[in-house]
Amino acid sequence: MVKKERISGFTSRVLAVVRRIPPGRIATYGDVARMAGRPRAARAVGNIMRNCNRPDVPCHRVVAAGGRLGGYGGNLGLKRSLLRAEGLVVVGSRIREANARRWPGPGP
DNA sequence: CTGCTGACTGGTA
DNA sequence: GTACCAGCCAGCA
């Protein structure tokens, strides 16, 4: 049975933003929070990702700031493989910023 | 309502 | 380079 999920405005917005991330592009929790309308809600975004049981939401494209993978329940190996499969170069839990272009977002 | 947790960030040591 | 601290926000008991 389908469970009724309580999606608040902010949560829905965050999920939508992550879904909008094109392949080969990454966004940090802070960026996602900023696109969702709460530039300081990086933590809240992490909590939402934690519940990201949605295949529509490529949570592996959401990384921590400073080019670090972060999150993913510590399964950085899986995250690293997924990102690498998308054309991003990852070295030791660290994304090569030269190859990792941050998603420009909707733009101001 | 209050309090705690956490897939975060930036700064300082 | 790593370690610790304080601030911010949403979800849940």
C-alpha cells in the first residue's frame, strides 16, 4: 500500500530541485538548500535526502561542500562509482573540481 | 509546546 | 592535513 507521505513545501521544493539536476552535474547541500529557498538549510536538506527513497531523486548527485562526497550513509564507494559513471572524476572521497562542474542552477 | 537528532557549513586551533 | 565548536533548519517523540 502506498504510504501517504507528508511532503511539506520545503521538502517538495528540495526534491524537485534535486530531480532537476542533469547528469554529469553535481550540487552541494547548500546549493540545493539555496535553490529550494533556504540557503541555510543544508542540514535539513541532508535529512530529506536521508529519506530519499525516490528513484526520481538522484541523491548521489548531491555532495557536500569543498568537493567532498559526504552523506550517503557512509556508502561513499557506491556514490563514487555512480558519479564516476556519470563522467565525474572522483579521487578518494574527493571530487576533482576541475571535472566536477557544479550545477549552475536555475540562475538568478 | 519543548528537546533531540542529523546524508551540513564555515571558522578556529 | 585533522579535530572541535557554534549556527542554522526540518522532522519526529
